[in-house]
Amino acid sequence: MAEQDNTINPEQAAQTVETPDGVQLAVQSIYAKDISFEAPNSPEIFLKQYKPEINVNLGNTSRDLENDSYEVELQVTVTSKVEEQTAYIAEVKYAGVFGIKGLPDDVKARVLRTFCSEQLYPYVREAVSETVARGGFPRFVLQPINFNALYDQAVAQAAQQQGEANA
């Protein structure tokens, strides 16, 4: 029986997917941009019964890197409070470089905010869970997010604000 080589070289890993209509999409790299954790009221917070009030803030941005490459950042900040005291603040920011070619601007904007964020989300989710656990607190698991629904909501809100500004 012949031995099969299952190694993937970097050129294969970064291949671009091209559709019949000429649209190209590639994930060129994904990387941690910032991971921070604070437990400002430790060790006293560990002496209290841990019944937290959790607040999650999510943000994403994108920027044109030229040559049909774009950087997309996805940031999540999780703040846990117990009896009005901050137990911890975990902030995770992951980014990726994506190659996008052949899409109209409005579709490209949607892809950058939705598809690209969906690619980054599992990394952010894992980093938040690990960071919180390493801080001595129970793991916090981010729930699934529908980035398309969030995008549609943001577009509708922007249109409403534009309409109010013109009135």
C-alpha cells in the first residue's frame, strides 16, 4: 500500500476560491491582534458567591489594504460584575486579511462585515473562554451570532438616521 502525503503547503492553504462569474475570495491570514484580561477586585471577588451580571460588547471594522486585500477586525469585550463590583473584563480582538475581487461595493461591504466576521468568530470565542478560565473564573461561552441580521439592522438604522437628518 502506497503512503499518502497529507501535508499542506502554505500556497495550497491560501488558495483563492473563484466562482464562474469571476468573483474571488481568499482567507489570507487570521491572527490575534489584542487579548487582555483584568480582574481589578481580586482576590476579594473570589470570596463572594459568583452570581455575575455579564455584559458583552461586539464590534467589527474593516479597512482596505489595497491590491484587493482587506483587514477585518472583530472585537469582543466581556464584563462580569458581582454585586456592583467588576469581577473581570476580558477583551479579545482577532483580525484577518481577506482577498476579495469582483464584487460590487455594496456586496463587498456585506461580505466584509458578515462572512469575514463569521470566519474570525470561532477564534474570538475560544480566546474569550480560555482567557476567562485562566483568570480563575468559570468559562464564559459566547453564544452564536447572526452577523447577517446584525448587518441588516445596522443598515436599516443608518437609513433611518439619514432620513431623519434630511427631514
